[in-house]
Amino acid sequence: MRASRLINILTTLQARGLVTAEALADENEVSVRTIYRDIDALSLSGIPVYSERGSDGGYRLLDGYRIRLNGVSPAEAQAMFLSGVPGAAADLGLGSLMAGAQKKLTAALPEDLRESARRMQSKFHLDAPTWLAEGEQPIYLPAIADAVWNSKRIRMRYRSWKAEKNRVAEPLGIVMKGGAWYLVARVDDTARTYRISRVLDLIVTEDRFDGPKDFDLSAYWDENTRRLERELYPNWATIRVSPWGLKEIEHMAPPYVRANLELSDDVDERGWRTARLPVAQERMAVSEMLRLGTEVEVIEPLDLRRAMQDAVQSLMARYAPQSAKLTR
């Protein structure tokens, strides 16, 4: 712990210049007396740190003393400061480590690259959750992250769409998508995906395992995503859609639907066009089409068209004037 604290003190002085003992104590969560001893240790090891007395005093490094990272380009420095998502790191229990790492990197960069990295942070902000949705912060996320890192088997009680299940799993990796956290784990020699917010109970065992040597988390996730999209949208529909409705589809529809949307060139006098697109099972497909209101007409398949007719008639009956309902 002390070695890490000494490095943190050194990089703080290098990044910020003059710093008081009180500020260093607060940042490292130790007493001021401990900071005095740490400063003495740095001085004895040959680090040119000296004090300035007075109300505006503190500690600073001798001008010109720096730790430098050689061979880092401005673009690389910018990319390093853009690559982390602070909220995600905090959820994983790594927020303070990320902040410390970025501070050390800032201190080690030459002045021109340091300014370039600061500009990158001031002009770009990464917000992972989608609009109108909050990112998840599952209570077991830090523990699962630790199990992933240390290759420890876990026992969990998990709530799927259908039922609660008990699982013994070998955690292989964690993915954040759209503000939600997912665990990729090996169960019965098969890699599977679990939404971490649905883990009801968790025990991280001391039983370690050897993960599959050829497992590629990124490749698994890409293939799993494509498979899930195909399963969620197994059918096709032909529709007539207005210009406004088409914009809504481009705005609201999932990426898989947008990517596979087939739009004809025929345009009627109102600007309506024929389109063919993937749709979910009937009940979900009706719900998604109803979101477009009067801006869409389902042509095929006939079963989906009839389901839309039934839904519209049900809505008409539900929203009929009260007097009309009473006369029935």
C-alpha cells in the first residue's frame, strides 16, 4: 500500500505542481503525519521534492523533474483518455483506479501531449445507456468482475424470463451493452449469456478453473448478438408506410431491423412507399406496428394483417364514447 501511495504522491505533485500536505492526505485517505513521513521517504530516495512555507505553501517537485512516456503520439494520448467509460469503471469497482491511472498518465506525458489529452476529455463524453433509460448498477457486478478476473467459479440463483434457476458457472467475461451488464459464463461446457441484474444470489467460490484457451469474448458476443437478433425477428412483413412512419422506423427500430429494411422505389401521390422488413412473433409485431399509428398499413402476411385488424377493432371498442358502450 505504501509503495502505491508514494507513486500517487509523486504523480500528483508532477501533474498539479504545488500541493498541500492536507490535500495529499485527503486524496490518499491517510493522516497529514503519514504524508510528512512519505515526503521524507521520497526525499531520501533521491526524488527532488521540497516544501514552500506560508499560507499558500505546500510541496512541489524541482522544476524540470519529470517521468516521461517515450514514443507516445498526440493521437495515442487522446485515444487513451477517450477509451474509458467512467460510469462503467465505477460500476465495476474500478472508478478510483481509472482516475488514478489517468492522473498518472497525465503526469507522465510531456506538456504538449498533456494539453492534447485534456482537450480530448473536455470535448468528448461517453454516455453508454440509451436515451430515456438509466444504466444498470447490479449489486453483484463488482463480485462477478472479481470472479472473472481471478477465474473463480460462482454459484448463482438466476431469474430468467421463465423461472428461477440455480447455476454453477465459470465466468469468462463481462459485456456492457446499452447500459446493461451481461456475464458470459461457461455452464455444462457451453458458453452462455446472463444479464447480471437478474442474479438474485451469488457465491464466489475459491474453486479456480482454466478457461478455454481459444475463447474470444468479442467474437462470441458478436455472434451471440446476431443469433439473438435472428431469433427475435424470425419473420418478414410487407407494409405500406408514410414518410413520417419511415422516419419513425429509422429512429425507433432496432439496428437489425433497420439494416435489413428493403424499401421499394414506388411512391404514391401521398409519398407512401412499400417496404419489407423483419418482424417479431405476431403479438410483438402487432405492438411494434401499433406504435406507428396511422402511418403504416400491414399488407402481408395475412395473419399479421388480421391481427392488426383485431387490435384496431379492440381499441375502437375500448375508446368508444361511454354512451355508445351503455346502449350495447
